[in-house]
Amino acid sequence: MTNTYWTRLDSPEGALLLTADADGALTSLSVPGQKGGRGVEEGWRCDAGPFRAAGAQLAAYFAGELTVFRLPLAAHGTDFRQRVWAALDEVPYGATVTYGAIAARIGASRAAVRAVGGAIGANPLLIVRPCHRVIGANGSMTGYAGGVERKVRLLTLEGALADLEGRAVQGC
């Protein structure tokens, strides 16, 4: 008997693959073409039931009607990654933050910024855990596992690009 449930949800960003544990906590959200994204594995159970709240909240997010996800999350990672991901959860809708600011928030040294970037890149919960809100120190759109174009679209949806000190960022 499997402990992993999955479903696909249509979205403006393509078909999202969601997984959940036996308690219904969301364990991953992958977008099409995602670097390191999950794929359906043998033995997983296809069942949309555990994802109704996630589906409703994602639809509201893409409609511009939801700014905070309130879903049970159960992403697995090292203690360091968990600290970085908790800091990501605190970045508000419509705002951006730098990798260095995330490092500072978790009490990591300046030298740990690359490790912070690695932890952000390993975020298994794209969109709901807003790693797309992390930008380079110079305001640049740095790497995003879901693709920089998608990152720009998400930040545009949230109205975050207007806050980047007047720098013009080209949308898609």
C-alpha cells in the first residue's frame, strides 16, 4: 500500500504535479519542465481527493485573489534546508528578497549564501513555498527551478516587479 498520493492540476503555468503523504500534507508541487521536478513513481496512488484545498487555493492564487497559502506541508530536507524553507515561507506576497537576506534571516554566515541558494533550488514545493520571490543582490532574475520566464510571470502576477527600484524587467 502506497503512502504517496498524486494528482495533476491545470494552471496558467501548465499541468502541476502535486504529491501528498498519507495525512494529506503536500509533499511536492512540480511544474512542467522543472529542473529536478518530480515524476509519478510506480506504486503512487492517483487520487484528487487530498488535493481539493490545494487546487482551490492555487486557482485563487492564479486569479490574483489569494496571497497566502494555508495548506499542510510536509517537505523533507535537512535541518538547514528546513530553516531556509521556513524563511521562504515568511517572504510576503508581492515582495522579493535576496539570497543574502535569506541567509541573514536564518543566521547563516555570508559565506553560506551559496548553500542557501542550493537549499532554495531544492525547494520541492514551487509556487506554494515562494522561492520565486528570491532574486539576485543586484535585482537580477537569477535561477529558478521552474525557469526564469515562469519566475518573472509569477512575480508579475504578484505585482512584485514594480518594487525592484525602478529597474525594468521584461515580462514574458
